[in-house]
Amino acid sequence: MNITLIVPVYNEQDTLEHFYRTVRAEPSLQGMTVEILFVNDGSSDETEAICAELALRDEWVTVINFSRNFGKESALFAGLEYADGDAMVPIDVDLQDPIELIAQMVERWQQGADVVLAKRRSRDADTPLKRWSARLYYRLHNRIASTHIEENVGDFRLLDRKVVAAIRQLPEQQLFMKGVLSWVGFRTEIIEYDRPPRVAGESKFGLWRLWNLALDGITSFSTVPLRLWTYIGAGVSLFALVFAVYLIVQKVLWGIDLPGYPSLLSAILFLGGVQLIGIGILGEYVGRIYQETKHRPRYVVRKVLGRRRQPR
Ligand code: UDP
Ligand code: MG
């Protein structure tokens, strides 16, 4: 039985060694073959050298070096394409995904689950803003998207090899991994854990990056934001019609001259704004269609290191 850990790393010189030692020292993993597949996402620090050194030391370490930074989503996908364990576990290098949980996942998997999700018990460690926005996002996503994503579950999960085979079939360039990983379905179980803080280094996901990730998630799995405009348009038209009838009746019955300049202006500005938002949302989707039609590869591999593996 071979478990492959898929570990995207981007400028992680301070955490790599620690991660490696923790995995190898974990008592609950001693009976299994645990392969570590680092995907070096175009790091500019010592990450590549440290990974290479680990691959020399340990035959069950493989390193895929990207030609530049392609983002965590692409790195994860590359890991899934290269990995060939009986089960794969995408995991962060900063030890925020506890190593001791892997054995529990494996146990559930051996009992018949195809996917075992690791769910955060609480978000108490996060800032209130992050907690609130995450909650809002999951609610919104699950209300409007075709694919349900489990709240407070990141990419950390165990995937059976047949699940990974299904994910590899997906041709999309714009990867929202959380959605893609859930999209395939299969028998899914959940275990809960408390998420510790990062061991070293800094988070690479600031607010702006998270916002863009959220946009990717919604546009990848829902067309509700597009359809919404039909209803908004219908609502506004209906209102305008009723209002026009009212104005005519008022004029005929009482002949009042309407003093309407400021209200006219605000109505024009309001509708102009609404239309621009509509076009903007349309643009989000059109832009994504454009990107998608180019069929560019999701990542470019510069070099693969590891004694057990040759580049494909
Ligand atoms: N990561 C990556 N490419 C990037 C950004 C991050 O491969 O462009 C990796 C990073 O090295 C880490 C994982 O993704 O292993 C999670 O990143 P981080 O801990 O910064 O995110 P957070 O835990 O704050 O969501
Ligand atoms: Mg982290």
C-alpha cells in the first residue's frame, strides 16, 4: 500500500525540513509506504535546493519543479497527474494540515471510503473578517453552485486512486481545486480536526488572492450570476411600467406638472450603474471563456527529480 502526499511548495525554505522530519517521524505512518511528491511552484528562495537534497536522501521523495509560479491550484493538479499511489493526500507543507490525521484517513479509506475529508472543527484561530467572509462564501457557493463543497474543508483530504483518475479527466484550465475535487463525487466521509497555526514563514493567501479564488469558484461552478440579470431586468421593467401608468393617470386626473429633475437623474445613474454591474459580470464569464479557449497547458515542468521516477 502506497500513500502519496502531494505537497505544493512556494518559497517554503523555512518549513520544508520540518515537514519532512515530521512525516518521517510520525509513528502512525510507520507501517506504510509514504511517498512525498513536492511540487515546487516556481520558488525563488532555497526551496528547490532543499527539495533536491531531500530527494537524494530519500528514494520516496520526488520533486516536480515548475518553470515559474503557476499558483497552488495548478501545483495541486500537477501533483495529482504525477502521483501514482493507491491513495493520494494533498497537504500543505506548513504543518497546518496535521500529519497524524493521515493514518485516520487511511483507516477510513480501508474501511471503504473513496474520499476522506478533513474538516476544521472551528475557525477560532482566524481573524473575524476571514471567519465571516469564509462563512458567507460557503453559503453563497452552496446555494447557487451545481457542486456542493463542504464547509471548512480545504484541499487536505484523502483520495482513492480511482477518484484521482476521474479528476485527471477534467480538461478545464481554470482550476478551482476545492470544487474540482468535490465535483467527481464518490463515497465521501468526513473527519474533524483543529487547525494549528503555520510552523514558520507566512501565508501566501492575502485578501485579494482569496477574493479572486472566490470569483474563480463561483464562475467555475455556477451560471446563476448570469441568469440573475434576466430577473433584475424584468423587475425593473415591471416597475417602470407600473410607474408610467401611475404618472399618466395622475396627469389625466389632476393634471399636475411633475417636478422631476433630481429624481430623473438619480434613476438614470442608478440604472446606469446596474447595467454596468451586469456587463461586468458578463465580462467575468466572457474573460474566462476566452482563457479557456486558448487551451494553454495548466503548468510547465522544468525538471523532475527523484530516483523512482522519470519525467513523463
Ligand atoms: N503555495 C503554492 N503556490 C502558491 C502559493 C502557495 O504552491 O502560489 C503552497 C504553499 O507553499 C503551501 C500551500 O500552498 O504549501 C498553502 O499555502 P499557505 O500556507 O500560504 O496558505 P494558507 O494556509 O494561509 O491558506
Ligand atoms: Mg498555510
